[in-house]
Amino acid sequence: MPSIRDLVTAIRRREGIDAAIVLGRDGLLIDHLATAGVDAEQVAAHVPSILQFADDLGAAASQGELLTAVHEHVSGTVVMASMSAEALLLILVRPSADLGALLFDLRRHRTNIAALA
């Protein structure tokens, strides 16, 4: 059976991916692979508050808990995907990457990814 390390490695190998980070909902790192210059701990530390607001928004809009969030920034995109009640997958994506294919794969393999957490 694949491991979290296998998942992080496979995502990081994709063209245009700067980081693949698995973290707890408390913001603590579980595993990660990132290009030089990416501070995975710093990035992960910001996730719990974003997640809380996203879940609050989902509740207010009667949409439920967050499954996937896409934040487009000037220099790239941040994708957050819920793996389980305890873990999240965060991916830093360069503008040149095929974001559509990444999102499709995350959705298609959500159950398999959740089994890793």
C-alpha cells in the first residue's frame, strides 16, 4: 500500500509543483517535499486559521466542510485538499503547471488519498 511519502513524492514530481505538504489540522507538518526557498513549516502554520474560516463559510452557505480550496496568488496557486478529519494536503503550484489536471486527479483519487491519512 502506498504511504504518505509516496503521495508527497508523486505530487512533487509533477511539472510545475514547488511543494507538496501533508499537515495536521493543527498546522504541524506530517511530511513534505519542497523546492529550496519554501519554508514548509511557515506555510503550514497559516493553514488552520484559513481552514476554520473556510469551514465557517461553508456552514453559513449550507455547503458543508471544505474539501478543496484553490487560492490564486500573483506568483502561483495554493491548493488545499482535505485528506481526512486529521490531515490536509497543501500544494504550491507555479502558474505554468496544469492546474486543471491536478485538481481532477485530487478529486478522482480523493478516497485513495484519504486512506493514507
